[in-house]
Amino acid sequence: MHIDTERSTATTRRGSIFRTIRTPTVILAAALMLVAGCARDGTGGEDATVGKTTGSSIPSEFGDLGAVCGKGSPTKSSAQGVTADKIVVGVFTDFGFTKDPEFVDAAKVFSSWCNDHGGVAGRKVEVVVHDTNLTEVRQRMLDACRDDFALVGGGAGFGALGVKERLKCLLPSLPAQVSGAGAVGADLEISASPAALPFHDIYSGFHRWLVHEGYPASIDKVGMIDADSPVTKALGEMTEEVFRAQGAGIAYHDYYPVAGISNWAPYAQAIKEKGVRGLVFNGQPEQLPKLEDALTQIGYRLDWIDATNNNYADSFLKELGPSLAFQNNVVDLSGVAPFEKSNEVPAVRQIEAMFAEYAPGARITFPQLRSISSWLLFAKSATTCGDDLTRRCLYETASAVKAWTAGGLHAPVDLSDREKSVSCFNIERATPDGWVPADFKPDTGLYRCDVELYRFTENYGAPTTLADVGKSMTEFE
């Protein structure tokens, strides 16, 4: 593939410094906006106005974390991307292809807030946005390897394409989301609120609840539709394995072209003919409302539709139209506090206040909650390292946390357990009055916890290790 000359832009954004590394958009026939959590509510974009020139009306404390950012007197240039004045942090995004600014906005909001309070123990956060345009992951990873201290709070649909380069240059990553065989659970990666695990099904509690508690009549009539691409087909195979292990019968499993289709009527008719009562949809978020409209048009109502948390957004409710009241859409937030509970969760309420101050033109999305969790973990861990901030110290400090909640933003995550770090779930249901909690019988505040995660028996690919690229932890500094 021919790649045009890279362009780099530098912008100062009221308390944050941003550099964007990107290439002109490469159009692939719908290659896949399928990563977990690609809501499209944000409107800020790359040049959204954020923050104030100095100071902040938002306190430096976050939830129960205490002060996250603050002044200090660092003296050392202790690692690549770290000087006595600043820390250079990379953020990956597919913005050039998707036009979805959520990770860029989240980085601006957090860094503006943090820098207004003095930075990370006195070092200002400088954000470098690595715009992959969906396919340029490897090239942007090479850029990050050259300059960045760490990657934080971002994600890319084809992120697996850059994992080996990241490990070769010993670059730690605290992403908002990660996808693809080899990328999930890779070395030097810490998911503060994981959307995937390498060997276990993160949605085990949700899947079990669907067919055994919520809608038991659907247990022999589960259907699935996946976008016809390697990433989503693998997701579909994993989901089918889990449902079968739960004793469910798969009555229907089909695929649709990744470019999307204009006529979903044949799929709707097939679902009706097979008597499907519960449906899992793995594909572009904008395609599901079209399928539901086709189902509603023929008067066929399913017991449940797993819309996945890709679609946990107000925009999805609007796009459903008449199907919102007719169909029953449910999503699992995997232990992250829902937006409508902000009056009960100070951490969510503070994020709303931070966005209102630093990105008033942007709407908060679910992936941004995960992103802010990663940023908080980065800042707290880097502060603990103090003047001797190194990549190794950052990684070891963060990965030693056994009950990370991002100040109460989500249920505890054991960052020391790379295989089974989460054990809670919470389910939201789409209604004409907005998203509301489903009746899933929470037992720990907003969540249902102590869930035994299902371990896959099939081989869906192993995480990439340092050894795979000829490196070891002895070289990690």
C-alpha cells in the first residue's frame, strides 16, 4: 500500500499540548469498526475547544483516589519521553477513518484537568495523537516507539497489527480498549477496565443470565449475525462456544458483508423462520438499527437482542426509531457504572463536570469512561514513581494493583491477574425513556459479582509476548 508523506501538527489547547501524527484517510471497503465500545456520540473532534487558560473549577481529587495530579519539583530526564518538565504520552485512534473523536476528547479533557492542577507530580502531560486511519497501525506504532514514554487511553480497530513493534521497543500500554488475536493480554499492556481477556469470556455472567434467568425460553433458540471479517468472525465463534457451554442451542448463525447492506429483510425473514428468540449482533453499530427495523416491519419481536456495549449511547436509541419500543435491546457494561447513575456515583459525576469544563461541545461516551480509567491509573502510578519515573516503574506499579476501581468508576479489577481480572457485570436495557438497569439482581451495589468466567476450550490465538520478538523483561527499563 502506498503511504503519503506523514504530516505532523502541533496545537496548544489551554492546559494541554497536543501533537497529531496522521496520514490522509485510506478507504477500505468497510473494514471493521467493530472493536468493543465504538459509540459515536462525540462531537468534539481533533480541534475541539477544551479547558481554561489556567486553573480549574474541578478539584484535583477524583472519587476515592484522593489527589491525582499536582505540583512537584522533578529534576530528572529519567526515560524516553520524560524530562523534568513533561511526559510525552501517545494516544491511538482511528479518527481519520471513523471520524469518531472519543479517545482524542478524553485525552484532552484529562490532560487539561491534570495540567491545570500542576501535572503529574509537577511534570506536564504532552499528548501525541497517533491517528491510524484504521490501517496505519504499524506506521504509527513506529512513530510512538521513537518519541513516547507510554501509550494511554486509546485504541485502534486493527491494534494487533502494531503489537510486535510496540514490544520490540519496550513501550508500555494502558489502553481504553484492545482487540484482535495477539493483542488482547499482550506483554507490557495493562487494561484498567478490560473489554476483553485472552483466555476467558468477560461476558460469562451476562451470557448465563440471558438464557437461564432473564429469558429462559430462549435457551434453545439463540441466533447470531456477524460481519464477515476475521475479527468479528472470531468474536462470533467465541460467543457461540460460550452459549453452547451454557447449554444453549444455536438456531441460526449468519454473516453479512462488512461494507454493510441496504436491505436487511432477507436476514429478518430467516431469523423469523428459524424461530430465533435471542440474537447476538457482532458488527458495525450503525447496522443493527437497520436489521431491527426490518424485524419490526415484519412484526417479529425477539425476547432479547444483545446490542453489545458498542451501542450503549443515546444516539443508538434515536436510530432505533419504532424498534426502540418494539424490540428488547440489552447490553453488558462489565462492571462500569452507567451514565444514568451519576447521581449515585461521584466518579461519573466528576467526569461529566470535567467534560463540561474542558470539552463543552463533546458528548461523553462509554469508551471514554474506560479511557479515563486508564488515564487515572497512569497518573497515579507515575506519581508513585516520583522523580525516577521509568517505563518499568510505571508498569510494575500499575500491574501490582489488585482492586482498581478508578476512584469508584467501576467494579474492582485485579490488574495483577492477566487472565481473570474481572468478576462483575451489570446489564442495561434500552427503553423509550432511556437506558435503565435490567432486572439482573445485583448483589454488590450496582453490580453482580463473584462470577466464574468461562475459559475457552478452542484456540483463538495467544497473547504476543516479549519472547516472541526476541526481548525479555531484563531489557525493560
